[in-house]
Amino acid sequence: MKTLTTKRVLVTGAASGIGKATAEAFAAGGADVLLVDLNADALAAVAARLAARGVRAWTYRLDVTDEAGILALRDRVHRDGGPIDVLVNNAGVVFGGAFLDVPLEKHRTTYAVNVLGLVAMTHAFLPDLIGRPDAHLVNVASASGYVGLPFGATYASSKWAVIGFSESLQLELALAGHRHVHVTTVCPSYVATGLFEGAKAPATTSLLAPERVAALIVDAVLSNAVVVRTPWLVRLTPPLKGVLPFRAFYRIAAWLGVNTSMMEWRGRTPAEAPRERRSA
């Protein structure tokens, strides 16, 4: 994508964290932004902040696990200005803890939001992207999509699914002749959004700022990059895992603190969680 000017960019999980920072970064590049989140009050605050800068922004309250709601959202978006050029699937949840200590309902919610919600949003809006002359799909995964993550088993595996879905769809679009629709998979390490409160970044790295991840996402769209991996340790992970035996790889991961990085996870406070739990 050569320019963001006048592009319509829809971002899920836009009320806070990576989503908020990404919406602001696209707006700074000249795009019109469509903010989607479960938290209507926080969305309004983000929109007001953007409006004060002269940015056109629309807000839509949505639970991404509501398939009928997604279809209704698509209709509203079309009425409010037409099809979108960029879809950023960012909404996500995480529930840390020993697998058996986490209620099954929360494991199900993890997959429902992180995988099925992302797939449903893509299914609804991909025709928009195919119909545009130059379009982009951004799926926010995680560094944990490349490794096993104790005390975060369903979160990590949900992000494995996002990586596999993104790569498969990218190849399918090319085979179908839709090479103008580019796909980027974003795989950051822990981001300082509140969702990962208590988690520890691996040795030699630190928690990432949402604004840093957002800047990389915008750069990836403008350069049609296939994947964003950050920081440097994440870029090394796939090749190392590919050449090292299983036990050797996870010995190194243990030494870096990856295997125990979620042991003290707390997430957002109870007061914040019900209201914002579906914003990555």
C-alpha cells in the first residue's frame, strides 16, 4: 500500500492497548479510522481524542464472538462510508494460570475471541478488501504462536491458529488472483497493555510499548510486509526452533525465562476486566 490518505481502516480492540495505538498511528498517516470494541465508553474517549486532532473516526460497539453482530456491523460500516481498505484484527483476550486452575469457560472464551472472532471478522470483511484496488489484512498474533507457553496454553495455541490461518489465507488469495490483498501477521512479545500485568519479558528483552508495535504495523502495511516479529529474540525463534532438537530448544527457552514468564500473570484488575476484557 503506497499511501494511507483517505484509506478506511477498521481496527478491532481499538479502545485500549495495541488497538488504540494502531488506530492513532493510522490516523496520523492520513487514514479514516473505524474503531471497534466492546467498551463503548473507552471508544468514545479515543474518538474524541482523534476528533480534537481533526481526524475522522467512527465508533462501533461489538462483541467479536457475536456473528450476527459482525454482519450488522458490516452493514453499518457500508452505510457510514462504504467498504474498508484495511482490516486490523487485534481484539483478543488472555487468561493465564495453570491449565486446570483456569475454568473451562475461560479457555473456551480464549478460542472464541482470539480465533473464531478473528475468522468471523475476516469472513465478513474480506469481500471489501478483494473489491478494493489495494487492500490489507492485519492479524495480531503473538510470539507465543511460535512456542509452547506454560501457564498460557490456550492463549499460545490460539495464536498458533492465527499464524496458520494468516499464512493459509495469504497463499489462497494469491492462488485466486487477489494479489492486491496483502496479509501481515504481527507477532510481538509481551506488550505493556495491562492484559499481561505480572508477566515477565524474557531475559535480554523488556515489555514492548503499544506505540512501538503500532508503528511497526503501519510500516508493515505501507511496505506490504508478510510478518512483523519484535523484538529481536522473536525474530530468532522460528529458525532456532527449526534446527534445534525439542529438548535443546526448550532448555534455552527456560534459561531465558520464557517457560516461566506467565507464572505470575495477573492481567487487568477485576474492576477493569469485565468491561475491557476483549481489547488486546
